[in-house]
Amino acid sequence: MALAVQRALALLRLFTQSRPEIGLSEAARLTGESKATVYRLFGTLCESGLVEQVEGTKTYRLGPAVLDLARVREATVPLLSVVQPVLDDLLELTGETCHFTQFNGQAMAVVATAESRKVHRITMQGINTLPLDTTAAGVAFLAFASPAVSASVLQEAARDAKEKAELEARLELTRARGYSEYEFLGDDEAFGVAAPVFRGGSFAFGSLAVVVPPHRMQPALFQKILQGILAGSKTISMKIGSQLRVEH
Amino acid sequence: MALAVQRALALLRLFTQSRPEIGLSEAARLTGESKATVYRLFGTLCESGLVEQVEGTKTYRLGPAVLDLARVREATVPLLSVVQPVLDDLLELTGETCHFTQFNGQAMAVVATAESRKVHRITMQGINTLPLDTTAAGVAFLAFASPAVSASVLQEAARDAKEKAELEARLELTRARGYSEYEFLGDDEAFGVAAPVFRGGSFAFGSLAVVVPPHRMQPALFQKILQGILAGSKTISMKIGSQLRVEH
DNA sequence: GACCAGTGGTTCGTACAGTGAACCACACAA
DNA sequence: TTGTGTGGTTCACTGTACGAACCACTGGTC
């Protein structure tokens, strides 16, 4: 394919919430390209408005033209305008952090969030993607993804036969229930509950999830969350043109 | 600069709200490039997720990765999260269609809107950009833009000395008032009132406007609109890190 | 069925566009 | 002063991008 274009687009992907601005030399180090190449490609990206240089400094950041693109995309395939009200309602119902993620080919990309107002919360600040195998959102998506996608991901994610079997069992359970739960242990312990979201077919493309500090997960809250994500995922799936595939 | 990259980015700009999907041959005609070139560039854009092919057809449309970019941009330079609530409040206050536009180098790009709920309204549906010289938003921006920008635009927009003098007078009046008004005549007649929005400097980067069917513009409504856009533009300017330059 | 116009897509010779080594100016720290 | 780092420029060379020519398929008309 077009190598120069690939290199330019790889520069766009360098910008993240945790690294919103990048200098020329740093970008060259991160991509492995020469400074001259990076300088020229950034120049072209700046001409298009997709990248801009920060006033007063020489660092680069994403430019306003990305908002234009997103606006056209949102009008073509409405998502945020459908998802955000659902997240806001879910936050009111549960009081916990909610998020919607969409499969981007490798992981679940965070599309929209509604952040808990509690001081002790699970935050989505600075989180761009979630792994497929170790989050409720990833598992909910994977359980209802197309066979090609789930086979490919199963192969990559599981490190050995035992982990593969565990993941497959978890996916089976998720398919039977219509939702997934996952307790992530360790410093960043979190309890997530998620439901798959469908669009234009019988396979999932994303997930609606609520994440809770584990010590707060009581049966009453769990029921609220479950009710909210099942209703919310159904609303989103319906509004963007599909049918929820699981019948209880 | 990087010609292949320019060509690829020009393909991105083909997608608009009124033309959300494009086939290979059409894109080749629109850009003047060969089908082979367009096919290859679209392939690379599809790999990156910025473009995708519509399921069941061969047409291309903007892909979900543009939402990722927009999310990073919004986190880096918050705009929509600041602007949309202001637009919603302004709509409640006036009952008329409100919009926020940002200068994109050639015209005012529509960033966000809040649409009147009246059946007879000025709509922003399908509008991507507004001209600088024949809209209240354009004039409000231009009156407070940097001298380099306004000189360049004055030269391009005005067709002869008379038009140039009229535009300059309009800009002077706008600077003295701190807002602009413009009545567009003809089939699409509309009365717009707009205030400039500033960020990170003493020059405008965008405009906050309300547009009304002319027959509905009464003094009481005009006062409401004026109050709303002056307060709203000040809120936006303050929240994204600047000072409103005009003191009344 | 034959023909035509249109679609998306493939191949490969060639030339031109992209690359990066070498260099520059500047800033800052020791 | 020396060294290290930044953003930036130049130009020889070659690798990549280009497009003319071609393909398969679809749908419409006669």
C-alpha cells in the first residue's frame, strides 16, 4: 500500500490523552523514522488541519479538522448522540462509572463515558482502549462477535491451552446469560458488568459497561446495573438499526 | 510536501454530510486522480480505520477511527463539552437555531448546533461551512481575527472596491459593537446575530450565532439573542482559556 | 444473445516523489 | 568552551507511487 500515507497516519496515532503533544525529535524516536521524514509529514498533516503546532511552542497536537471528520462520521453513522444519553441515564441509575466501547480491530476503543461523581470511583480518564480478554466489556463483545473475529482474538489473547479454555468457558457463560461480568484483581481492582451492542447484523460491534470498586458491589446494586445495561444496550442497538440477538 | 499524503487527505475531505458514501470511480472523478491511485490510497486509509467500506456495498465512508482522533482532540483542547451546553441554554432562551463555528483557514466550519424546535426554522442540517463575508458568524469572526487573516480574507472575498468598502465598514461597526448582525436575502432569507469567541490570544477563532427567519425578529427577541450570545461567547472564551477582548 | 456503459479491481514499467545522511542554528547545562 | 538536545534544511539516490492497459462482473437496451 501507500507507505508514505501509512507513515503519516502512524503519526496521527501517536497522539493520545496521556500524550497530547509531541515534538519533532520525540515523534521521530517513537516511529523510528528520520526527523526529516517526520518533519515533512507533519507539515502535510498541518496543512490539512488534522495536526497543528501549539502556539508559542514547536510541539504538534491533533488539529481541529479531526472534529470536522468526526462530525461527518457521527451524522453518517450516529453513535455518540445515541450513546451519551444512555450513559448519562445509566450513571443516574447506578451512581457508578459507565462506558461504551467499540471494537477497533485489536481492542475495545473507548467511545464515550459517564463518570461516577463519587470520590472513590473507577475512572476512565486517560483510558483509550480496554483489552478483550480481561475486561467485562471485551468479553461481552467477544462472546457475540463474528466467528472470524472471535477465533482470531482467541488465538492471540490466550497464552496457553488452560487460559484458552477458561476464556472459552467465560464466553459460553456470557452467551447464555446475555451479559458478562469480570472482576479484575490487583492494585487496579475493579468489578465490571457489560452487555453487547449490535448494529446492522447479528454480531456485536461494541459493549455497554458499568465498572465499580469491588467493595461496593452489593446484590441490589448488581441488579440495578444489570437492568440498566440490558435496557441501555437494547436501546442503543435498536436506535442504530439492529435487533438484540439474545432472547431471555 | 508529501504528495501521496496530500492525495490521501484530499480523499478524506470528500466525505460530507450530504455525500457520506463514495464509490471508487466517483472519488477518482472528484479528485481527478486515476482509479488505481484512489483504490490504493483508500486501501491504506481503510487499514488505519479512518475510512471503511460499507457492508454489502463497495462504497467507502469515514471509519470509526476518526472518533478516536476527535476524542483525543477534545480532551486536549476541550471545545464540544464547553460549547454544546452553551448552545443548549441559548436555544432554551431564544427558541431559535444556534450554532458555533470555527475558522478552518478558508471558511467558518460548523462545530456544533442546537436546532430550533419550531417547524418554520433556519436549519443547520447538512451545512458544513459558512462563508465569511455573507453571514453574521463570518463577519463576527473576521472583525476580531488577526490582521493577517482579515487582510487575506478581505482580498479574496470582496469582488470590487465597493464591496470591499462595504465589508470593511461592516467590520468596523462589528468591532465597535462587539457583535455582528447580517440579514441574508433571497429564498434562504435569514437574520443572524453573532459574537466572536476567543482562545489563547487576543484574536477570535470562532463565532457563536443565532439565526432566525426574518419575520420573527422582533426587538424583544433581538435583545434576548444579544444577551445570550454575549454571555455565551464570554462563557466559552473564558472556559477555554482566554479573555473577551471587548469592554463595554 | 450481443453490445455497451458503468462498476470495482489488478499489473508492471518507469519516473518522480520520498528518504535520510549530513549539516545548520539555537538553547541550555556543566 | 564543550556537549547534548531541540527544530529544521539540502540534495543525491533509489524505492515507491503512478497510471495506462487490462480484467471480471452487472445491468440495461436492442
